[in-house]
Amino acid sequence: MSAINKNRTSYAGENMAKRDKLITDNLSLVKYVVGKIMVYLPSFVDKEDLVEYGILGLIEAAEKYDSKSNAKFGTYALSRIRGAILDHLRSQDWLPRSMRDKATLVRDVYMSLEQKLNRPPRSEEIASVLKMKPAEWDKLLTDISLGTFLSLEEFYQKSENAAEGNRRQEISDPKLHDPLGDLETKEERALLAKAISELPKKERLVITLYYYEDLMLREISELMGISESRISQLHHRALFLLRAKMSKITLNAC
């Protein structure tokens, strides 16, 4: 074997070793992402399936990671793991048509009430118009939570893709810059922040602790002094209100 081929073989071996180490050292990230996503899913969803897709995302991240970039591997991998799992969930299409119709009906009631009251309606006000008891309302929100979650994820992803596209453009040519793309991302993030600020106090606190402080539902339950099942209900209510708000923004933009 020539010296060049030996060097190539050695270099390839080193890269494989680095990749394998990145994977084994960061398997806990898969468990973390799956744990965060499971709160949105129907009980029949197999957690191990999500773990498998998460590992595929981790492997892809390890293979494509550029250590010269500014991003830490953990941050880079989390995005890929989450993306792989969400792609799998979208492909399953678990939300039946009847449930989609109910989700649309509830969103329309939200918009109608908001116009009538001149403020974002509270969750119980929507349930009252639909003539639903609290238990029925909470069950409906739980049933449609996967679709709600995926809709919000798509909104987030749009912002992330715009930001990533701008970063790639700047790397290829520092002189090129798309201020409109940056503005769109900032505006969308500002709109989402505004929607969160308009949530009722408890729902807003749950969203803040879960997404911004990165606490699990159990930890939020202990902090707020109410049951984990109640925290889960508040979480589902908050997601629905956010989705309704973002849907209105999307429709107004069209």
C-alpha cells in the first residue's frame, strides 16, 4: 500500500472513531428529546420507535458535523434528533379527519370570540361556547395536541430555516446579506412571544418553565404545587391557544 493510501486509510479511521465517539457520548440527548416530545403523543405511540428515529438523527448529525463551525455538537445534534423524530411523526398522520375538523372548529370559535370580546378568549370561554364540560374540553385538547404541536413546530422551523439560510449565505460571501429574511425571522419570533404573553397566567408560566427554563412536567408540578395531570392540562390548553393565535396571524398574512 502506498504512503498516500495509508494516510487516507488512517484519516478515514480517525474520522470514524470521532463519529462513533460523538454518537456514544451523546446518546442521552435522544432520551431527552423523546421525553420532551412524548407529552404530546397518543398513549399508543411506541416510545422505542421514537428512540430509534432519534438515534438515526444523532448518527446523521455526527456524520455531518463540522467541528470548525461555531455551534457545539450538542446544540447541532439536538436539532437533527428532533427533526428526525418529527419527520417520522408527520409521516404517520395519526390525526383522523374527524379530529382535524374538530380542531378547525375550535380554532374558528377562538377567532370569533376574540373578535367579539376584543381580546384573546380564555380556554373556559371557548369550552362554554362549544357546550363542553371541563373534562370533555381537556380531553379534546389532549386529542388534538399532536396536530397543535406539529403546527407550532412548523412555525418554528420556518424561522429556523430562514436564519440558517442567512448564515450559510454569509459564510459563502460575507458581503451578501438578506435583511428582509432577518426581519421576517425577528417579526415571527416577536409575534410568537406576544402570543405567549397574552396567555392566562398559569398557562403562560407552564409554557415559560417547560420551553424556556427546560423543566419537565414533573418538575413544574412540584414548583407550582399542583398535580402533574393538571400541569399537563394547562400545557395542552396553552398549546391550543398559541396555535389559534398563530393561525390567525398566518391567515391575516395571506
